[in-house]
Amino acid sequence: MCPATREGRRRFLALGALSSLAALSAGCRPWRSPRLYRLGLVAPFEGLFRNDGYDALDRCRASVSQWNAAARAHGAQLQVWAVDDGNDPELAARRARELVGDPLVLAVVGHATPETGTAGAQLYSAAGLLQVSPTPLAQFDRADARAPTLSVGVRPSRVAEVLATHAPLSDAPLADAGLLELALRLASPDRPQSLRLTTGYCPDPLVRIYPGLEFSAAVDPAQPRLADLVAAAASRSLKALAEVAAAGSALTRAAVMEAALAAAEREGWVQEGGVWYPPEGEVAVLPCRPVPND
């Protein structure tokens, strides 16, 4: 073989190798680990309601696990950041500040009572962080609001109708009938003057109530537990996150907030007191029974 032929063959082989390498490089993409974000969960994990809190955590983690399996293709993964507020409004506000301060938190599910949920709502809303509450919330100042607040609980106007029908009591705060803990404070042995509801509703016009006597609600199996309500709230949050991820948009607080609000409007949710509620929802009247004295 003449030198010119050998040189031409070497050039041909070199060009072929370069072409193969270029094709191989074009077919490979660098593997990148999914970006990690957080879903905040605020519930009681100590004290009387700790079992409810941990049941809620298990349900929330199960929902997030399913979300992660579907979202891996979009390069995103979630972890649940669970914090304890002890059903205390002051502690709830501190926990809300912690979640607001973490830029990886894209939405919050919580809190477990109307009082604690309202304590955190103004902080989340002002920070542009979506909150989906398991319970109804009291009306709060939304002057600095940058994000909607959603609740999967019964809207307050419906609860007010039941209160007016079954127990015409003064100063009766609103609460979610799905959570069945209650304390009654009374001023007269002849008729109730006020009803203090923490997480349930338990009027009984046939019960003669005296000052200092505590009552609690009989648990109605048909009513949702805290874990059920948290699961519903988590599902609402994860739906918004999934819509943003599937669209190929950046997972940001603003994008998640907009997706959640758009879904609520499409489904006919109702806004009351600055909070969005499902259009349907019922509250049950539960009989009361005395709390045994230790």
C-alpha cells in the first residue's frame, strides 16, 4: 500500500472515531439528582393530641411518597417538614415564622385548630406561602396578603347557621365539627351564657349545665379525624405542586400559590373572611356527656 493510501485511510478512521464520539456524546445527558423541596406540616406532636398528630404525619408522608414517585421525572422531590405547635397559638406563630424563613418550603399544611391556624395564617399570607388548613380559620387582617389561604374545613357561615339553630348562645366562636374536643364555660346555672369551642361543637339543649361542670363531645365515627382532614389538606397542596411541576415551570412559592388558587376557583370554592373553603360541607350536632372527675 502506497504512503498516500495509508495516510488517507488513517484520516478516514480518525474522522469515523470522532463522529462516533460526537454521536455518543449527543445521546448522553448528564444525570442530575432531583431538586429537593419541603412541604410543611404543623400539628400537635406532644401532649393530649400527640397520637392525632402522628396519625396525621403518617398520612401526609404517604401522600408525599406517592407524589415523589410521579414527580421524579420532572426533577423534583418533596420531604415533609413536621413541626409541633402544641395546639398553642403563640407557639404556632413561632413555628410559622420558622417555615416562612426556609426558602425550600413551598406550602404548609396546618394547623390543627382554628386558633392556631389563624395565628399562622397572617404570617404565611404576608410571606407569599400557601397555607392549606385542616380546620376553618377566624377572619384576619389581609392588608399585607401575598398568598391565598385555603381550608378544607366547613365554612364558618355554615357553622354559624347550626349554632343559631341549635344553641342560641352569645359569644360562640366558630370551630370545625370534625375535631371533637370541647370545653364549656358557663355563667348561670339556669341557662348557658357562653360557649367556648376549641375544636368541636357539642350543644345539647336537654342537658342542664352548671358552672364549673366540664363536658366533652361524644366521638361520632362519621366525623373526620384530624388525620383525614390533614390528608385532604395535603392532597390540595400536592395537587398544586404537581400542576406546576408537570407544566415544566419552576417550583416556586408564587407558582404553587397561583396553581392552588386557580384550582379552587375552577371548583367553585367560596371565600369567607379572607379564606377559601370548599362549596360543600356539613357540620353535625353532637350530644354532650360529662367529663368524669378524677
